[in-house]
Amino acid sequence: MAASHSPPAPPALAVEDGPDRAVARFGGRLVVAGLVALEKAAADLRAPAGKLVTLDLSEVEALDTAGAWLVLQLKARLEAEGASVEIEPGGAARAALIETVAKALPEAEADEAGRGGFVAWLEGIGASVVGVKDTAVSLLSFLGVTLARLAAGVLRPWTLRRAALFHHMQEAGFNAFPIVALMSFLIGIVLGFQGASQLQQFGAEVFVVNLIAISLLRELGILLTSIVVAGRSGSAFAASIGSMKIREEIDAMRTLGLDPIDVLVVPRTLALLIMLPVLGFISNVTGLVGGALMAWVDLGVSPGMFVTRLYETTGVWHLIVGMVKAPFFAVVIAVVGCWQGMLVGGSAESVGQRTTAAVVMAIFLVIVIDAVFSIFFSEMGV
């Protein structure tokens, strides 16, 4: 004789109402197949403000994510109405499932109108300060990990990913030669023209060489190059890593036992460390050529006289002062770009936001570091 199987119990909701406490007992199978009938009963459940409501799941036969979502939605609605709600999951496994679903729920949208007044303004300032602190801690932590892995790679060069390193050297360095050279050439022309128009008033045209050389070698050459590289390569780092995170390629790397810092961040940082000083030197040379050309055309200072004056009045320390900054700028640009890429969420909009943030933050930090170096060298008399 064939064994008879009883049909699964449908989901049920029974409410025991008391003066200070109400208990909503769920029963049956709280799974996606049968929740339609339960949704109306859950929507009709009300509790006055201040009342304690217990959502009891101890008699539930089966619970899936849809059932957990229904319970959490009921809890959120009752709490919004002013009641105090607690969930009795009826087991550790159900408690873990409810907690997992709760973490996956989207955050409630903030009130667009917001609160006005001095208190709200003060709260906004406090939230901004905390946000800056959290951002600084996250960036410094990422910087420390990157530098540690970079040092380990330099000490053990056979562990470096040479193919990735050469690829990023070409993308971030060699491919940037034309734009950096053109920019510096035009900056040299502008410096020569503006300097000539001012120095002619005092009959000191020959000092245009000093103006162009010192401005380019100490400050503008490497600073403008770093800004261009931050906009070009820093954004590319953030966008490429962010796209990989959206496609879950970074999670796949971790699953395969690969460290994303070693695979993605170290080759980019080392490539920029190698190529930014080269780009800075090319920027200095092309800037001087542009300045010499404008001095020749506008002031009649021949190229030979320009070079002679350059050797006589411009020491090698001016070049060293500028080039010393290049490794620091390179690390900041690469680390900020990769860090913002790692912070990308699950949408294409997040990629755009993080890419923009990477460019803005990298340029800001480059200028801050340049100002710190300028003050330091001035105090040291260099």
C-alpha cells in the first residue's frame, strides 16, 4: 500500500494581543511559493506606538530568503509606526539567514528635504570630519600595504609580474610622451613670452633664461607632468580596477589564491615610479626648447646665448630639486587611483564617481606635496 504524504502546511500568521505586548506567531512554510496569501495578513497587522511586538518563528516549518524578507519588512514597518519589535527566529540557522538577508537589504533613502537649522548644519560638519578621518585612515592603510608589497617585490625581483609591469610602463609612460612634450613646449613658450614682455620694461631681457629655467626645472616641469599623468593614468587605473571589481574578477583572483595588491597595484605603482621621472625630464627639456624658441623670436636671444646663459646661471641643484619630487608624486597618483578603483561598488555610476574622485584627490595631494617640498627646500636654502 502506497504511503500517503500530507501536503505542506501553508504559511499562517496568528496574533496574540495583550495590553503591553503582542506576539505574532508565524506557522507553516514561509517560502516564496506560498507567501502571497500571507502578505495581506502581514500588511493588516498594526501595533500602537510604544508597544512590544514579538515576531515568533519557532513554529515555522521552513524558511527561505523570501520569508525572511517578509519578516524583516514587517519589522521595519512596525518600528516606523513607533512599536518596539523583536524577532524570535527559533534556531541559529534561521537567525543567520535573517541576519544575512538584513545585511543585503538596501539602505533607506535619506529625506531629500532634510532638516534645517544650526543643529543640522553642525551635524553635517561633524559627519564631514568623520568622513575625512575614515578616508585618511583607509588611504594610509592602503598606502602602507602597497609600499610593503612593493618593497618585497624590489627585494625579490623574480616575483614581480614583468609582463604587467612593461605593459603599464608603455601605457602610463611611453604613450604619454607626446602630450607631455607638447604641453611643456607650450608652457615654455608662454613663460618666455610673458617673461619677455615684463623684463623688456627694465632692459633685463637676458634674465628671461633664468626665469624659464628655474621655473621649469624646480616646479612647473614635474608638477604639470604629474597633473597630466594624474588625469590620464590615475583615472585609467581607477576605471580599469573598478570595472574588474564590477565583473567580480577581483573576487575570482582571491578565490584562485592571488592577491589583488600584488597582481594589480604593485605593477602599476612600480611602472609609474619608473616612468614619471623620465616624463619629468622630457618635460624639462621640451619646456626649455620652447622657452629658447620664444626668447630667440621675441628678444633676439640666440640659442647659443640661451644655452651659455643656462650653464652659467642655472645650477644642477635646480634640476635635482624638481626630480626628487617625482617618486613621491608617482606613488601618490598610482596608490590613489588603485585605491579608488578598489572602492567601486556594484554599478557603472560608481566607476564614474570613483574615477573622478581619483583624479581630483591625486591632483590635490600632488599640489600639497609640492607645497611641502617647496617650503622644505626654502628652509634648507636649496
